Amino acid sequence: MKTFNFSSWLMPTVAPSRRTKTQFPFKSYLSGMLEKFWQSAAANLAGQMEPQVWQKTDKYGNTYWRAYDPANDSYFSGSEADMRRWIEQRYYA
């Protein structure tokens, strides 16, 4: 006895969208702005003046480091070695 799948007949399969992050530059810009806002807000609310450092991965799988310095309200980005140099210059020079 054959069975009939009514759900596939009523709702045919639609191929998933192949959009990438690069097709929505505004979304990346907005995401970056929100990230900056929350980093700044968290630092100000906590009264924190130490830099905040975190690791990120781009869409190609490359790892890099980002830092926010609430004392100067500035961001820094680079490799692990770049980040170490930046911290040493900022705090040990």
C-alpha cells in the first residue's frame, strides 16, 4: 500500500537562501555599532577602566583579537602579538 505525504504536497520544499554576511553590509555595521555601545555601557556602569580584550573569528576562520580601552574610549584590533605589544605599551611603558 502506497502512502501519500500531504505535507510535502501542501508545502513544497523551498531551497534555502544562499545569502552571505557580505550581502548585508548594513547588518554588519549595525552589529559593530551595537557591540561598541554595549562594551562602552558595561565599562561605564561598572566603573571599569581596565581594557576589555576578546578573541574573534572572521568568516574565513581567521582568528584575531579586539580590545576596548574605556580610559581612551578607543578600540584596537590585531593579532595576538599585536595585542600583547599594545597592552605592554599602554600599561607598562
